[in-house]
Amino acid sequence: MPLTTINHLQPIKYELIDIAVISWHLLAPVLIRGIEQSDINYMVSNLKVRYDVIDNLQTSLKNERKTFRAQITLTNEGAVDISTGDWALYLCSIRMIEQENTAHNSQGYDLPGGQGISVTHINGCLFKFAPNKDFQTMKHNDSLVLVFNTSFWSVSKTDVMPNWYIAADGLQARTVSSSAGEKLSFVGPFETSKKWKRFPSDLYDPYTPEKRLELGFVKDLKRAPNIVIPTPVEVKQDNTKRKAYFGTGDWIVVAAKELDAEAKYLASKG
């Protein structure tokens, strides 16, 4: 009986060890690559994003694919390092980013330059920028400059969508503070022809105040020909006897229903 009992217990002992080893292997990748909600919260508060158009004129309408070059700059303005992990930055782009490399490619495309970021087209306008094996820890004030080609052109801040966000599986996504709202302050200026023209043959140039005056958009009458209505806060005129005349019969009074009586009164004075 003692020998039988010992032989029976030994396999059970080894079986428990095997289960423990298997369980450790299953949990180890999670412990190594894990990211917590506090990491997401930190990044959205301290990661400054900036979007710049670099060159709309790198290709023309004669090219097989009309593209422009754009740039995203990510800066860690906080005191805590930003490390690699299963997090990603999501944004909406109305133009296809790296179309030749991201279309129908669910594995993502490693952006050139060795910055350690891959871009993936999720669906529609949604794109994901995620760290890859080459990603280096971002310390305080470190920046990543991501340069890429995008389809067609971008000539206005409103071509760029706000409210980028960072997400990770199993955690609550958060909006990147520097991209939030409708002010689009994270979008760089369009101060050169490479940025405000759509293609090399585009005739558009923004009007300067001098150009607007030259084209006759503004004409200095020196003085108002009639008293202005509605009544301004203050009026100064040379001839106090001069009055505005509304007896031409070709104007009407328009008012809301609540002011119907007042409108009829004014109309009767015409």
C-alpha cells in the first residue's frame, strides 16, 4: 500500500507543476506589454500633437497619383517617459495616408525614417498610428517627427479633423487634449505657396489688403450719402438739416410674428 500510494501521488505532483508553468507562460506577455488606464490618461494630457502640410506641389495633376507631403510631430511635454506598448493614436484623415502602402493592408505600414511608428488604415477616414519594434522611449521634451505622403492636397486648417484619441484594448479611450475642440490650433499655418496651392498650375493666391483695394472691393466714399439704419450708437454729420428719404415705395418691413404690430406701424409711415 505505501508503494502504491507513492506511485499514485508522483504523477499528480508533476501535473501541478506543468499547469503552473503553462499558466506563467500565458500571463508573462501581458505583464511585459501591459498598459494601464493611468498611462492612457497621462499621454492624452502630456503628448502634444502638431499637424503641418509640407508640400502640396511635390506632384502635379499629370502624375498617376496626386499626393502631398504632410508631417505629424509628437512631443512628450510631461515629466514621465512614454514607452512602447499596446497603445495607439487614432485620427480621422479625409485623405488617404500612404495609400500605396496602407490600402487593404491590415498589418500596417512602418513609416520611413526609423521613428518606430506604423500606420494602419482602419476604415473610412480612420487611421491608427502605433509604436512598432523600433519605437524608442520618449523622455521629457523628446519629439517624434512623422513624415508621410497623403492623397490629393490640403490647403486649409479645416481639411484636418480635430479630437484625435489614444486607445488600448480593454481600456477607456481618451481624447488628446492638444487636438481637442474646433479651434484647430494644433494645425500649422499655410504661409507659403507650397501649402496654399493645390497643384503647380493652381492660380490661387490669398488676397492681401492692398490687392483687395486694387481690385475695387473697397471704395472710399469719404462720407455716408444717407443716415445709416439701424440707428448707430453715435452719428456725426456736417448738415444737421439733411434727412433720409424712404418714400420710394419699393421697400418692405419684415418682422417676426411677435412684432407684427410694430411692423404694420412702420409700414404705414412709408
